[in-house]
Amino acid sequence: MKSSETLAQLDHYLRTIWLECCGHMSKFTDDGFGSREYSNAETAARVFAPGRRFIHLYDFGTTSETGITVLGVHNGGTVEDNPITLLARNKAPVFMCQAERCHAVATTVCEECSQGENLPSGAFCDAHTRSHDCGIDLMPICNSPRTGVCGYCGPDQPPYGPGRPAALPGLLDEPSDEDNDEEDEEGAQLHPALLGAFLQAMLLPRMHARREGRDIHGRFRRRQRRTRPRREIPTTDAGWRQVDVDGMLDRYNMEQLKVFLRAKHLRVSGHKAELVARIHDYFAAQGAEAAAAGVGRA
């Protein structure tokens, strides 16, 4: 990163390559919430020093924390004429489909099934994505730690490249007289570069996403997401039996269903529909045994 560039450029870079989903707020800190914060107007030369560590926070609800370590300072020219140069990055990890007896590569993740756990929890291949019915629609797996969180769907690529702007232009610059001849009543001016950056970073990708059959956040949606209230886990067999009778087993997430299955020493592998069917079969077998015992006594 060039020493003259601001933290706004680094924030823009991190959002584009890893984080941006819904335009959440973000900030740079020493050690997360409650620690010292840094303005996006600060330059790298003023803030960075070899050995220093920072935490970038994105989304103050379902927060993604990015650790930043300053390894050193290089005096001389840059490889590219960009504010930030990507020297290396990880290869995209490969996850396998979590459906039972499926060995295909996963391409989507279900936020309900994953329940905030790391991949491959809740990951499915293309075939099981089409048959999956968990009440919400699945999101694509991206090369990003934010995969499966708050509708993140990429594009997990750097902001600089063919057909993309060389930088986030003039976001914190003072507008000149040549940029704008008119001012509002308070004397503030809208820098045209700010409008251009907003259209490039926020609106255009969403317009392309809609053409591809995705929603405004890029998620592959077939229908509106249904928000499900979290329910208390039944603590007795009678409680679970009543849930099964009411046809409400699918209202519980996979981890809650696995609690019962583990207690009964039943298999906990497979996707959610299989877990529900397994519990239903357990109570059906119990009912058949009780009926048979009643006939025997008669």
C-alpha cells in the first residue's frame, strides 16, 4: 500500500475483495470494539509502522474482523500504479456437499443449516441446492471468510483490474472550483468522483446480479426469505413427540435436531430433511411397538 494513500482506500479494498454485502458500516481499530479507532482520512504513512497490528471491523451486527499486520516498509517504486498491490492470496478452499452419500463439490451454503458454523457445515452441491428446502434460499460459496454471513455473495475479487477503476477516486478530496460551479445553501459540494465511485462499487454490480437471476444482494433467491423465530429445545421425549405430531420438526435447526438424535444414539449425518425424517421414523416405530404391546396384553 502506498504510504500516501488513506485508510479509506484500504477499507474500499477489503470490502471489494472480501466483505461487502449490504453497505454496512466499518472502522479500523487497534484491537476491536472498545479500543482506539482510526479515521479513514488517516494516511498509511501516519498510522502504519513495522510490527503494528490493527483490526478492521465490518458490519457491527454480524461482524467480520480482518487482522492487519504491518510487516515492513519499502522505499522505492511500486509494482503497479494502484493504491494497493496484491502480492499473494489464498487459493479458494474446496468443500464437499453435506447431503448424505453425496461426494460432489459444494457450490452453495444454507445460512439456516450452517447456524454460524464454519464451512462445510450447511454446504451443498448444485443438485442438492435445487432440492434443498429449509425455508431460506442458498448463497454461493466464495473465496471469503464472510461466506454464508448476511447474504454475502462475492465477487471476492480485487477492485483493480481490467474494466475496473484504478482507485477509489477523490473520496476524501476537497472539490475544486473546476469540479463544481454550484454549491448548496450551506456551501457543501458533491464531488463527482464520489458519485462515480458509488455507482461503480454499489449499483452496477447489483444491476448485473439482477440480470443473472439474483436478488439485490446477489443471493440466488427463488422466493422471499422467511424469518423463523428461534424455539426452545424440548427436554423430554413427550415434548419432541408433540413437535413431531404438530408437524413442526422442520422449524428447528440442524444442531437442535442433532441434540435429540445423539441422545437416542441415532445417526446425525445428512441434511436437514433427513434428520427430520429420522426423528419422525423413531416416533413412528415407538408408536407401533406400543400398539403391538397393547394388543399382546389384550
